[in-house]
Amino acid sequence: MDGTTVPCDLSVIVPVYNAAGTIERVAGDVLALRREGVRCQVIFVDDASTDGSM
């Protein structure tokens, strides 16, 4: 490791397409795992949303 990355216990990939109404809740639910000591990363993959999701 080069000192700039932190190992994670969990990686979550979230496909996104016109999800402006739910994306904040999804991110919050996954990041809430940090309170339980789980080191996690969330990767959002947008597929040309037209509703401002990303």
C-alpha cells in the first residue's frame, strides 16, 4: 500500500438510472454500516440518467 488508500471490508456497486428519488437513501443505508465498524466504499455507476441523479 502507498499510504493513500484504506482497505475496505465491503464494496457496494450501485447501478443508477433515473434514481434521484432514492439515491440519497441508498447511500445513507450503505454508509450506516460504518457505525458498525464496517469499512466500506460505495461506487455509483450512472447510465445516462436524465433526472439529475448524479
